[in-house]
Amino acid sequence: MKLLLLYFLVSLMLFKGVNAQQISEFREANRTGVSSETGLLKSWPAEGPKLLWTNLELPKGNSSVSFGNNVIYTTGKVGADDVLFALDMNGKILWQTVTGRAWTQSYPESRSTPTVEGNKVYTTSGYGDIACIDGTSGKVIWSYKASEMNKGTYGMWGIAESLIIDGDKLYFTPGGSETMTMALNKTTGAVLWKSASLNDKPGYVSPILVSYAGKKMIVNVSLGNVFAVDASNGEILWKVPIDKPAGFNWDLILCVTPLYQDGMVYVTGGYDVGGMMVKIADDGKSASAVWKDQVLDVHHGGVVQVGGYIYGANWLNNADGNWCCIDWKTGAKKWEQHWECKGSIISAEGMLYVYDEKRGNVGLLKANPEKFDLVSSFQIKQGDAGPFWAHPVIHNGVLYIRHTNALMAYDIKAM
């Protein structure tokens, strides 16, 4: 009897281990931009870290990469379609699958990063078409025109959201008159719930999941608010307006995934919108701004929080910006430094990886609240003409950099 009980417990543990699928998604673990990778180089040669391979066969796109099944996934625009590409770990394309309608207006290149769980890959197109794809064969398991079927609306640049998985649910933000956020069954695509409408357009933001006050919340940014939705039933728990700058007579352009810690949510916007720290009430049913700053006014390159400080690049104009550090608790400026141009940022092991959007310079910095502490840098020269907008990714000691049609893999593992 004891042997049977032991066998049952071991089998249960193995079953749970198999079914506790690892998720690979935009901005790494919990969408913080901070990688859990260790054993990485703390400086690079003058020419940059060792280039393992380059793929120049992708269509133009601004998607980052995600991983699963020993495969690299990314997206690109082919004709009128957004397409999911699967590459082996040496950068060779294995297959490609149409996932939905590409955005046809300003900057139509694909930008949503695939979300991978187990052998399933989930994507969103520029027009809000969701697809679930078999990660081995590339076969579409189910698809759903989520924006169109739910009276969704769009900003000037369509949908840029990377989908988020939560247990058996998949969340999406159509916006518009019918609903703000909805949950789908990740296995079938069936609608599980819809939130009320905020009568607002979706931002170009990938939301985060937050547990606070006994609730699991989807924290997101529309073009007018930072808001939270109860993940269990779709109830809108709170919203805080994001103010337009004086003389700003068109939609806000909000593209930065929020940061969260201990009941506090940081959002930032670019175009002189500035940044704002929001405190969630103890009961989780309201929130309010506790400070605002005009220093770290991030366009779309993301932010990271390291050691109690927020790092990123601000918006001076569409062609330039400075790198900045502010205090998480107060928003006080620690430093502001011009280096090449604004761009995207991630972090690992107390180092910052920055990627200048104008000329493709990649920098390695110490996360130092006292100064812009540049250790090494090199320049990306591969890829067709166009901005360097894809966010870098670190995976298994490799730094992945995308530029339009090019994807590069650099060895950054310490010996």
C-alpha cells in the first residue's frame, strides 16, 4: 500500500512538472525587461561579442524573439499578412505561417512578439487577429478576428500587443465601444469574459499580470488611462487618467509596458507626457498617482527597474533622446546623459543592455544610479534601411538583436 501511495505521489509530481509549462514572451520574465540569466560577460571586445550567426532572410519587422521546443519564433510582414517564422537555433528558417492581417497604414511592419507556452505559439496581427499555432508543424490550431468581432478600435499604428497567458486564459485588448479587455480560452479560442468598455483605444502596450490585495489583475495602458482588470471575471477594478500635454490635440501615443512592485505601478509615455507612479489602494479597487516626472519620458524602448532605480531613454523629439535614471520611490532624477540616440533597454546581472534606434549601437552599462556607466559598445550594420526598434533578448547566454529583416545572435556567455 505504501509503495502504491509513493508511486501515486511521484506520478502526480511528474504530471505537474510536465504541465507547468514555461512561458517565453515579450520583455522576458514577467515582462520586466530584467533577465534571470547568469554567467554573462561584463565587458565586450571592441568589435563586440562573438557573432554566432546572422539571418538576412526575414521580412521587415520590429518583433523581438521568443523560444520553445528548441526553436526561435518571431514575426514579419509578407504582403498583406503578418507571418510567424520558426528558426532553428542556428538561425535557419524551418517554416512560416500566416497568422492574420497586417496593419496597412503608418509603419505596417509586424511588431508583436509571439508568446510561447509548451508546443503552442500565440500571436496577434496588426489588425487584432489572434492565432494559436502548433509550435512544431506551424499548423494554425485556431484563429479569431478579435478586434473585428468585438467592435475593437485602433490608434494610428494598429495593434502592437503581445498576448499574455494566465492558466487556461489568454488576454487581449480590443478597446472600443463594446469592451476594453477580454479573456479567451487558450486551447479553443472561446470567449470566457469581456470587461466593460472604457470607450478608449488600446495603447501599443503589452500588459502585465499583478497579484495584489487578494486579486490577480491585468494592468494595462490604453490611449487615455492606466487601468486594471480583475483576471477572474473581467471587472474593471480601477483606472487613472494619463493627461495630455498642453497643445497635444491628437491621441496619446503610449507604447511602454508598465513596471510593478509592491502595489506601485510605473507608466511613461513619450511626447512630453512624462512618467507617473500609481499606488493601488489596499483593497485593490482604486488607484491614484503619487508622483509624476518629466525626465524619463519614454517613447517605446521600454524601462527596467534595477536596485530601486528606473532606467530608460527619454523622448526629446522623434529623432533623439537621452538615457536617464530616476528614483523608483520619488521620481527624482539621478542622471540624464546623451549617448547616440534614444532606444530600447533590457537588463541582466546588474548590467544594462541598450540599443540605439537611429544607428544601431548596442551598449553594455553598469546599472549605476550615479552616472551613465558605459563599459562596452558595438554597432549593428546588418539589415535593410529602417529604425532599430526591436527590443534585445537574452536567452541561454546568447544576445539576440533584430534589425528590420536581419536577426543576429551574439555569444555573451562568460567562459
